[in-house]
Amino acid sequence: QVQLQESGPGLVRPSETLSLTCSVSGGSITSYYWGWIRQPPGKGVEMIGYISKTGTPKYNPSLKSRLTISTDSSQKQFSLNLKFVTAADTAVYYCTGLMARWFGDKSPGPWFDPWGPGILVTVSS
Amino acid sequence: QSVLTQPPSVSGAPGQRVTISCTGSSSNIANFDVHWYQQLPGTAPKLLISGNRNRPSGVPDRFSGSKSGTSASLVITGLQAEDEADYYCQSYDSSLSAVFGGGTKLTVL
């Protein structure tokens, strides 16, 4: 059973880069899609982006210009880098696996499973 | 504003049935699957329903999902105190990628 664990700094200064890593255990990192989701305090969840088995990323359009998601197969990790952060980026960040049904080369859309426990990142000076 | 619309809150007494709706559009729910997540207080969301109506192993059959047109529903029957949580629907949008509803807080009276 795949398990995920986020790691990284809990405090980031405004205008700097938020960098998080997700460690994968219990499964092959090359066999799944991987994603990041965030949840501002007291609010709902928002997809940040995800990366395919072949390393192709898909980003939330609202974050695309600041965002990079990548994988490191040798370390069984994938990572998130979000540049030029502001207080609006304060949130609990979750790493997730993605699953999907496929009908030939078409899919009715992915779902997120499993989820890491989450890490709170605060943007503040 | 979320792309998918859910009621902010619903409530029910133990043993009752509650329904949580999720409304979208032709660019998302009408053409893509809907999935549901349960978020217990202080924890990460957990997959509850995938592919409109499929329950992962371990999810009680008190939880069921359905989809019709541009809307989907999560039904919980035989409500229990442990069901008190936030519930999120999720789909895919042809313009935006994966999208979530704003979440519904279920209170068990």
C-alpha cells in the first residue's frame, strides 16, 4: 500500500520560494501519477498540479507561472516549487497519488488517492 | 468561488439520511467522473467515492454516489456521529484540469 509523507520548511518569507518534497513508500514512483493539493486555513481544497508517469506536468492555471512539479525516481520522491510566495499561499499542503480509469487513450478524469498527512506552510516575514 | 458548487452545510440526526449535492457544468461534471472525499477534523481528506459511484475497500455501504447531467450527489444513510466531517466533490474540467467543490460541513445533531 502506497504511503506518502510531505517534508519541508514550515515558514517561508514573502517573495521567496516554497519548496516541498513528498517521499513515496510501498510502491513504485514510476507507476503512478503524483500531485499536490493545498488547503488554506479554514477553507476548501485546491489542486496545485500533478505530474504524469512520463514526467509531464499539469498545473493549475492560476499558479502555472510560479510553479514547478518534478520527480526524482532515484530518491522515490517528488517535489513542489512555488516561487514568489505571498500570504495567500499560506496553507496545508498535501501530496497525493492520482488514479484514473482509462478507455483506450481517454480517461473520464483522475481522482486523488492516497493522501499524505499534510504539512502547514506559513508565508510570513 | 469554486468551479463545483456544494451547499456549505447539511445536518441530520443519527439514523437519518442526508444528501450532499455537487453542481457543475458541461465542461466538467457532464463529461467527466465525479469523486467524493471525506475530511475528518484535523486530518487529510480521504477518498470516499470514485468514478461517480464506486466505494473503495473499507468504505461502508451507507455511503453512495450518483451522477446525472451536470450534477452529482453523495447520499449517506443511517447517519452516525462519526460521519461528522467535511465532504468535497471533485471532477475534471476541460479548461482547468482537476477541480473541487467548496466543501460541505456535515453536522450530526
